[in-house]
Amino acid sequence: MLIESFPSLPNMHALFVLLLTCAALYLFKREDIALETSSLAVIAVLTVFFALFPFGEGEGLLEPVSFFHGFGHEALVTVCALMIIGQAIVRTGALEPIGRSLSRLWKISPSFSLLCTLIIAGALSAFVNNTPIVVLLLPILISVAIRTQSNVSGMLLPMGLATLVGGMFTTIGTSTNLLVVSVAAEMGVERFGMFDFAPIVMIAAVVAVLYLWLIAPRILPQREATMPDTSPRLFSAYLHIGENSQLIGQTISDAIKLTDGMMRIESVQRGKDFHKLVPLPDTVIKENDRLHVKDYPDRLKEFETVLKATLHSGKHKVDEEHPLEAGTQVLAEIVVILGSGLIGRTLKSANFGSEYGISAVALHREGKPMEITRRSIGTVPLRVGDILLVQGEAEQIEELKTQQGILVVDGASKVLQTAKAPIAMGVIFGVVLMPVLDILPIVISSVCGVLVLLASKCLNWQEVAAALSTQVILIVAASLALGSAMVGTGAAQYLAEAFVALSSSLPVGGVLAALMLLLAILTNVVSNNAAAVIGTPIAISVAQQLGAPAEPFVLAVLFGANLSYATPMAYKTNLLVMNAGGYQFGDFVKVGIPLIILMWVTLSMTLTWVYLS
């Protein structure tokens, strides 16, 4: 029976938890505060409050230390293990054959190829984290668009959204799925099997794919990829210190000051054999020295004038007959993703240029180039979704692809596939098969999979560490702590009663649809994991209030928290797609909101028909 009266206020502890939850959701969406800091603050405040003001007595006492249990929660262990396995998929190039096949198919029929790309991207995302899938397909689609002079914006965003749809198929498709299923199981709901809700998702996925294939490309405006220019931007040259140069007898530090700190000296060449010297600040410049510099052509000419030196490119003086040449320098793009090892760090602190011998030319964030000088790029803390345009020798770029924690998106060359690729694919197949056959639960099979990857040397411990994201770990732990507090204090029960009272005029199926829509709105504003973990106990309490089965309401939370389509910050791959395709915020709104409505209506009707009819 529906409760028509609005519930009275809950106890003090429940009110505190509700206020802290609101504060947490606000902090989680703040860009000026690190997500890790916000998550840790939530856990700290929660534990301190319950330590100072205990809740319950005897065996019913809610222990403050219980809020740390999220760090050892089976869902978090599974999420971490699957992140590591996803890293192995990237490192070994296990998906490269699929990429090659799709690339060949695009030459035959672009329209049919887009459909195949959407289906394959969605199918892979049901078992593998969608980040490596998006990273694999981005350069392929950009390359196809340039070659066929097609609209790149009609390809990239639909592909990215297709991976989000595909992640809803299985319990391991996203970390959100794992969290909802695990929390619901702890609260007494029968644990969902790997493919238990796949038939329901399949119906909605057909609608979604048709929309992304036939409609989305037509409503998206023409956008250019953020970095379509493939010509090198920096030129390597030598400033010859002649007898008239004012630098003779001056130090390297003095020379840099004369250029207002703009000149960067790679090395000093001295003597007939051009012996290389390290350009230390106190190195004294002598006549006939050659300063090796790398910069834009106009700036190199400016250095020549200011320093009264002579600009050379190789053996020749730079003039109309012998202009600057880029030689074998090429451009590539580096995407900052979870596990890249660059998040929160600057290129300077990571010693990026000196370690890899590569120059950063530009930095793109949220689909636009940042208005900073090349010299300042090295001092900007990097975020998830940033794209660095780098330049170096072709060999250096290829070497960069083999380095731990570096993800290169370069449509001109292929992802490296190693001899370990079959092992990585075998591991992901085994990890999925074990729980399907009811041999091992997913948490154990995934941990065993990581062990196999380490034993077979598909990954080393440094790469394992790079694959783990402190953001994911801390926000999951904080969300689990909040969810536990909401259940223990009765806050979840209070919210459920309030939600049922507000929707008392709706049938049970309408309440379910309203719950899914609420989660869909929330997940596009704050973390989907936080929305899912907080929403799951509320959904179970709502089902109990209505006397309905809990399963459809749990799935309403799971599906709603996955509808991260309408904003670029709703999901990390949305940012990757936004940067690579040059999309604007409004493009996600234009394509994402209709898709959310389609999925919401289809999933709500299907859940009601399957569970409540």
C-alpha cells in the first residue's frame, strides 16, 4: 500500500548522514578540489562524527571503523583487478586485430561500417573497461574521416556513447554495475548472475544503436578533430656564436635571460668535432660554439637577432635557399587517462621531455586548446581527458608507445601487438567464464587473472600500480561508507518513505520509472559510482515500502546510474571523445538527452513488464 503522508524527520545521526551526502555530492562535482581529497574528507568526517557521537548500543552499535570496510569490499577488489586486466589489454595490443578489421571495413561501406563499429564497441564494453576500446577506435575513426573527407563528429560521439550502452550488459561491464550488485547482495537481494539482466538491456540497446547510427550523426554539427594538423610545429636549429656575438664569455643562464627566458637550449656543441656539452646554467659560452635549440621558426629568427648569432639548420645557414626543415619529426597525441601515471602531475615534475626526448607542443582540455605558451605546458597539472600534442622522431614516438603508463593515440601508425596478446585475451575470457559456469565468483577469478598476467609477464608491478586509480578507489570507498551509514542510521529508509510519498499518485511501475530518471539526472552531474551506491539502499527500501520485489528497483538504480550521456564530465570516456572530436558541451546535450529519454522509457517499460506485470 502506498504511503500518502510525508514521513517525520529522522534521528540526528540520519540527518547528519543526509547532510553529509549532499555535501559529498557537491564536492564530487567540484573541479577545483581533487576527487581524492573530497572522498577522503567524507570518510574522515563520517568516522570522527560517529566516534564522538556513537549510534546504537551493544551489538547494535554502529562502529566508526566499519566505515573503512569499503577499502576491502569485494566490489572494490574486483574493480581494481579489472582495471589491471584492462591495462594488460592495452599494453599487449590484444584488441589490435579488431581495430585492423574495422579499418579495412570502412573502406568498403562507411554507413555499414559505422553500424558494425557501434555494435562491436558495445559488445566489447560488456566485458572490458570501455577506456581502451575508445582509445583503440578514436585514431581509426579520425583516420577514416580524414581519408574519406567524412564528418568526424558523426562518428566519434556515437561510438563513445555505444560503449556506455554496452557496459550495461553484464555485472562487470562497469564499476557501477559491480557496486550495485554487491551492495544489493549484502542487503539480502539475490545476487544477479553475469548475464541476468542482459536480455532487458538488449531490447534497449537495439533502440540505442539505431538512434546512434541513423539519427545522431545527422543532428551533430560538423566539428573538426582538435588536432587535425599533421605537420610538425617545432624546428631544430643551431645558433652559431660568431666573433661579433655578445654571448662570448657569458653563461647559459645569461643567454636565456636575454631572450626573456623563452629560449631552451638542448645542448652546446664545441670544437671541430662538435663535442656535446650539457647546457648547465653556469656553462661559459665561447666563440664558435653552437647552441642547439628547438622552437617555432619565428622565435628562432628572433633569437638569432637578439643574440647576434647566426642561425644554422644542419650544415647550412638559414636563408631563402636553405629554409628550416623538420626532417623526420612527427606529431602524436597522448591521452591522459586513469592509470596513465600523469594525473595531477606536471610534465616538468614527471621529467617527461628529458626522459623520452619528446617535446610537448600543445595541450587540449575539454575540447579546446589551452591558451598557454609552450614553455608553460610543463607546469600545468594534468587531468583525466587532457590530450597532449607531442613532437619527436618517428622512432621516439614508437618507443613512447612501449613505455609504461603512456597511452599514444596516433592514427598514422598501428597499436603495437605483442606475443602476449593471446594470453591477455585468454585471461579476460577465463575471468568472465568462471562466474558464468558458477566455478568461482568474479572477485576471485579476477584476482587470479591478475596473477596469471603477472606470472606470464604481460604486466609488471609498475604497470599494475599505474593501472590503479586512487580516484576510483577513494570515491568507491567513500560511497560505500556513506551507503553503510544511510542504512545503519535509517536515513535510507527515510528517503525511501519520502520518495514513495511524493510519488503516491503513481502506479508501482511509475515509481520505478521515477527512481531511474532521478538516478539518470544525478549521474550526469556527480560521480555515477556515488549515485549508484547511495541509490541502491534507497531503492531496496522503496521496494519494501511498496511491497514489490526489490530486483527491478535495484536494476532501475543500476541502469539509471549508467545513463551518463548528456554531459562530457559524466564519464571519463566522454572527455576523451570531446577532446579528440572537438565537441562542445551542447553537442553532448543535443545527442545525449534524447538517448537518455529513449533508454529510460524502454528500460522502465521492460522492467515493469518483466518483474511487475
